[in-house]
Amino acid sequence: MYKATQPMQKLDFTDLEILGKTKKLPRVVKAPEPPLSAGARQTRITSSLEKIKDRTTQALIRKGAEIEGRVLQAVLPMWDDENRGVPNPFIRSGLFSVKNTENREFMQKMPIASLSNYQVTYTGQDLQQDDLSVWMSLINLARDQPMSDQILFSGYQLVKDLGWRMHSESYKRAQESIQRLKVTGIEISTNNKDNAYSGSLIRDFAWQAIDAKGNARWMVRFEPRVSILFMEDTTTLLEWETRKKIGTRATVAQWLHSFYSSHRDPIPLKVEKLYELCRSGDSLSSFRRNIKNALNKLVDVEFLTHYTIVNDTVNVQKKLRPKLVRAK
């Protein structure tokens, strides 16, 4: 007697109308697969997880390569030497304070005062307005090349661009600023957690790097991921010559210039709020005097047309800027 070694297929029938007559045709119904053993199930799960992990890894590699190769000039085509890009979280907060002291305190994961749509935490030596100028000068040199590439320049080139006095002390000051920017830990995020950044402001530097012609140069390389802060709607193009005209001593005026530059139509703010945001080291009463001098300076350099302080509230009117054209 024949004994089937395979499960018999179950036959079912379905109606089929042919020339007005209904006939029964067989329909094949597959027998259910036998249940998997516990070991087989685990093997299948492990295989699926490995595939997901591999796809995730490949996506991260592609994302990393994209960030490493990002060119800021392509993201912000109107950026040029006169109008330089700076992320809004840098200038709508006290990350770069208005203090002007040589003895800089060291901060450990300190929350930095900022406008409500940003959260900024900082670890490192106190950063001041001269550090922001140095960082902006360096990032400007890097704007038309991949963010992962090193930039080579001379100390003379940097000091001249900053508008500082050509003196050995200025070279030393620039080097010390670069060192501070390297030894930093910054965490920046928005309320919706988009474009979050955690890292340092400079990846590495050297004072005796050799360029293609065999000349000794200064070298700086940025953290490529800092480029995620440079989005069209989160970056301000700051008038560089105006910042230089304000001068390095007028730190409150420099801060106000960058802060108001980041707003198309500045809203009225209390003096106390501005005092908190710029991280002044003075008393509030002293700051009230200083802010008037700073606002007068911004009128002198023709950044503001006028301002008022009524009931301790500052209201400013910016001078209209010419429409920017795309950088060549």
C-alpha cells in the first residue's frame, strides 16, 4: 500500500461560469507550514536585527560623509567677506559674553542664558566677544571648502582680518583664543530638537603646519558637524566691517550689533533681559549706563537710525541694509 511521505494538498472548489454554465474547478490550498522551533525563531529574529543594524550603519555612514563634505558657501550663497555667516544660537545668547577680562572663569556644563527657542550648555573657559571675532574670521576662511578639510593661514592674515594692531601681543592673543575655542564643550538644541549640536568649536590646530609650497603656516580644522547649525533660517549674515568699526573695547555694542542683526524687526526688550542675555559682569545699574553708550555707538556706525529707552524698555530702529546678492 502506498504511503505518502509528504502532506497531502487539500483540494477545494470554486465556481467558474463558462458559457453560462457553472462548473466546479479545484483550488489548491497550501498546507500550513509547521511551527518554527524556538531556536529557529531566534535565528530569524537575529538575522532581521542584523539587517536593520546594517541598514542603519550604512545610513549613518552616508550621513557622516555628507556632513564631512558639506560646503557652507553652497548652503549660504550670499555669504561673502563683507557679510559673514554666524549661527543664531551664538548671537542670541550669552555664549560669547560682553566681559572684557583676562582672568576667565572655567565653566562646567553651565546653562547659558538665551532666547526661549534655544537651549545652550557650555563647558570651558569663558568665551568673550574677541573669541567670537576669531571664530568668525576662521570659519570665513573655511566657507568654500569641505568642512572636514584643514585651513592654512598666517598669523598676519588672521590679525589683519580682525583689524587688530600688528603687534606680537595680537598674535599671542589670537593663538590663546584659538586654544580656548578648541578646549570647549558646547550643547545647542532648539525646542523641537532639530539641528542639535554637541561638540567643540574647533577640532584641532597647529602653529607650524607646512603648506603645499613648504611654508610654515597656522592650521585649524573645524568639527564638521558644526555645519548643521548653518541653515538658511538659523544663520545671520553679519556685517564684518561694521563689527570692526565698533571696536574691540565696545563689547556691549558688539554684542547688541550681532543680536539685533539676527532680527529682521527687533522687538522691544527690557534692559534687564538684555543684561541677562549678554552675560554682563557689571552690576545692573552700571549696565544701564553702558547700554546707552553702546546704542549711541551703533547709531554712530550707522547700524541704527535711532533708539529709545522708555520704562526701562529698549526699542531700536535698524537702518535698512542693501539687498544682498549671491556671493561669487
